[in-house]
Amino acid sequence: MKVSCRIFGRLVVGLGCAALTAVSAPPFEGDAVAPPPTALDRCVLEELQKHGVAPAPPCSDAVFLRRVYLDTTGVLPEPKRIRAFLADDSTEKRTKVIDELLDSREFAEYRTLKWCDILRVKAEYPINLWPNGVQAYERWIRHALRINLPYDRFARDLLTSSGSNFRTPAVNFYRAVQGEEPAALAEAAALTFMGTRVENWPEARRKGFEAFFSRVGFKGTAEWKEVIVHLDPAPAGPVHAVFPEGATVTIPYGSDPRQVFADWLIQPENPWFARNLVNRVWSRLMGRGIIHEPDDIRPDNPPTHPALLACLENEFVESGYDLRRLYRLILVSRTYQQSSIPRGDAAEAERLFACYPVRRLEAEVLIDALVQITGAGESYSSPIPEPFTFVPETQRSVLLADGSITSPFLEMFGRPSRDTGREHERNNRPTAKQRLHMLNSTHIQKKITQARRLWVGLESKRGSPVEALNHLYLTILSRRPTPRERRAVADYFVNAEGGRRAAAIDLVWALINSKEFQYRH
């Protein structure tokens, strides 16, 4: 194991990449012109004025490109793409990049990861979808997102489908619940599609809501682990159910109560459906929900920006529940494209969306970034042997369909267990163990020293030290070094022990341990 004191001695002291503070605005802020304010921006600005909080200026082009790539696809932009973007003088270049990314395969794949967390896509205990069910379910989710299936149809399919969990993938919504009783199914439906927790409801209202799921039946087949989800015909008589807002309904015998609930849920005037989804999407892009936590919507947890939430809801419904258009609406806004350096109190600025919130990359995105930079793959395994346990080392961890297939890195950095579908299952809080692993582990050391992709790129520019340094910074931090950083690196290389390659390894190690690399900003 390598303990390189040199990294955080003379070298890092001279680098400006580790701090995101007001004194280091360049290169995080630049001469970029703020986009025209949208309807969303006006809602945010009105709220900021009430609290006397000033919005941050726009972020630099380099920061924007890295940010929008990570937020939409979970990958870093390639140096060639960064150079082309920075050289482009067009006023529409940010919007063009947004449109390209939203139409990419990687966007659907990254969104699939988030939905698999919410929908509890996991083969083994305590969910027990089993490998065949996981593969069918994840492919269905990914296809729906790739073709931009309207969200109301997406939700309705999940809530009302019947059939084999291997052949009708959407029925795995009910299979991926810890329990087959109506109470467990109702809790999962409310959490997923309404962003609320039924255990906080009055008992009579909760019991009435559970009746919508009282006729869901499960039966096995001759095929191992296959389950048929169906409408249970056994109970006789009508079903008396209660909608979440308190209205009662009598569902005649032979009708599927799930259909009645789904019809109510996806109505444009429904107070829960669109609100839940737009709040979740806003939280993913802006670090926290307008209602926070994003899956804890209740009367005594009000939104910070009521007008903003209403605006997003209206736009989403009017678009025909177009998920891609919702993302675009937020990404093109001035609020999203703000600097991460607040003007004033940081906590209040982040709460009110007066700046872009700095937050650590998720476990999957962080390890994928390390693999992307170095070309050194990652190994994954499952505690129980499965047909799909073998994963190529070059595959992105974002594409792991099964929550049971994991790695020590993913576990250490807070990947969710996918047991409950709640947002807080993902733990993104940094720990001392994580810092030590990034700084001083053989796992990271091997990736750096065996970084074939990185060293090949540097060798191609060995005739120009400036271009080699630019390539290194563009690959890792998605920007060129500042003059101060160039001087610090030059001084270090002149006096480095072990030659230029050892110095380059130290520099790479320093950069990937910077807050700028490990965090969204």
C-alpha cells in the first residue's frame, strides 16, 4: 500500500482544485452570460427577494458542461468534447448540449438506475425478485425511459398489469415488495407514485386506501421462481375503498380495484401524482426537493417555493407527462445554471436554490468516473451465485441491473440496498473510511498506476508539456488548469523524486482526491 505524503505536501498546497470557495471563483465562475429567466426562474427569484437572498452568478462553461453531463448521464465529458464546447462562441451551445444529452442512450441508462432504486429492483433477500425477474424488469424500465413513455402510462402499467413476472415485467412492481398483503402493496404504491408515507395517515383512511390492493393475488407456476400476479376472484361482493383525499368509492365485484385507483391517480387535477414526480426530478438535479425529503409529502411539510412547485406541475401535465421535457425545463433555467458559490449564507442559499448545491458523486458515478479516466476496470460479485453475476470489468456500474450484485467500493460509498424504495437508503455522506480509501488504498493505487487510457493520452502529447497538463486536467476535472496550478505543477515536476512518471502519478492521485473531482458543483 502506498502512503504518499508528497501528494498533500508541496503539490496540493499549490493547487487550487480542492476548494470551492468565494475566493476561488475562477475557474468555477467566468464570463458566461446568464440565460434569459424562465417562468421557473421568476418563481425562484420572487422567493429569494422575500428572504433577502441574492442569487449566484452563472457558472463557467467548463463547470456547466461537467455538471450537465453528470446530472443527465452520470459520465464525465471527454476532453475532445470539452475543447469543442469551450471553443464554441454560440449563445445556444448550452441548450444544444442539453438536447443532445436528453436524447442519448446514457440518459435513459442513468435514469434507469434511479428508478431501479425506487422500484426495489433486486434479486435476493429481502426482495427476492430472482435473477430472471430482475433482468426482465430492468429492461422494461430502461426501454420505457429510452422511448420517453409518458409518465402516466408508465405508472398505470406498473399499477395495473397482471401476468407472469418473467413475461410481463411491469408486474414486478408488486413482486418487489416485502409482503403480499394489501397494507404492504398500498404502502409501496403511495410512496412511489404519491411521494407519501401511509403510516402517517389516520387508521380509517389508511385501511380504506389499502382496499384498492385487496384483490391482488399471487400464484406460482411449474417454472422455478416464476409468479403470476392476478386479480383474485375468490372474495365475493363489492370493494369499499377510500381515496387518499377522503372520498369513498364502491367497486363492483369482478372489477379490478387497481384500475379504479390508477384512473384516479393519473387525472390532471390529482393533487399528488404530478407533484410527486416533479419534486423528485427537481431534487435529483438541484440536490434537495422543493418539498424535502422528496418522498415525504404531507400537509405539515410545506414546499419552500409553492409557486415553483405549481409551475412545474402545470408544465408537466400540459406536456402530456413528458419526462424528457420536464428535465429540459429545469436544465435550461438560470437557476440550474447558477454557480455553486453562494452569495451569503451557504445553508440558506442552498435551501432556497440561490446557488447550485455542492454534493458528492454517488457511489456508482464515482467508480465509473475512475474507470473512465484510467481505463482500469472494476470487479463485481453477488453473495449468492446467479446466472447474471458475471459482469465485464469495463461495464459501467450504473448498468448493474441487480441491487444484489455489488462491490466493496459501492458498499463503502453508500449505494442503496433497494430494500424499501425510500430516497434516504442512498447514503451520500462522506466518511473518514471513504477518504482514506481514495487517498491511500491499493485499489485506487492500481487504477492509477495501471491507467492505460490516461498514460496513452499523455504519451501522445509528450512533445508539449502544456498540452499534456491540459489533457490531464480536462480528463479528470473537465477544465484546463489555472495559471496558479500550472506553476505549482511545474515546480513539483522539477523537484519530484522518482522522475516525471512518478510525479504524474502523484498529480493524478492529488486531482482525484480533490473535492472538485469527487463532488458535483
